[in-house]
Amino acid sequence: MPPQSPPPLKILYPTHTLDAEQGKLLYREIMDLLDAGIKLILIDCHHIEFVDSSGLGVLVRILKATEQENARLVLCSLNDTFQMLLSMTHMEDVFEIYASQVHFRLVLGIS
């Protein structure tokens, strides 16, 4: 049996602040991707400078929605502040997190 290829991947690049307002936009974008049948979504957080509790709440809602659709949500390139927020809220084990897109692609075997 040939190796199974990974599902289609969509990479999102949110910028600046992830708060209630930006979170709603990200949520809608991801719901549209799920409706289109995308099963693997990578959020590259390299350009996110600040995440507040509303933004974190939206990420949890997005994670639940992707799981309900049998899809996979992955985060990468978190800055130290975002990483600390996840740690302080005990969410670092809830999300699938990679150090970078390169690391993510290496683990999944995606070129």
C-alpha cells in the first residue's frame, strides 16, 4: 500500500493583534475553509504581536470547530508572549504547535 499523502493544506498569516474583532474575522475565514473541505489548517503566528483573552477564546472555538469537522488545526511560529499565554492558561497541550513552518513540514513530510 503506497504511503498516504497529507490532506490539502491551507496556511493563514494573521497579523498584529488577535483580539475579539480580529478573532471573528479569523473564525469566519476558517469556517469558510472547513465548508470548502479543507482538512488541514496551519496558522503561522509569526506576525501576531499580541493575543488577548478574547483572541485565545476564539482559537479554542476554532479548534473545536475543526475537530467537529474531522479537520486539523495547527499553530506555528509563536512569539514568547503568545507561548507564555498558552502556558499560563494550560493551553499549550491543547493546541498542536510547531516551532516553525519548516518543522511542521518536516514532521508531516510535506514539501
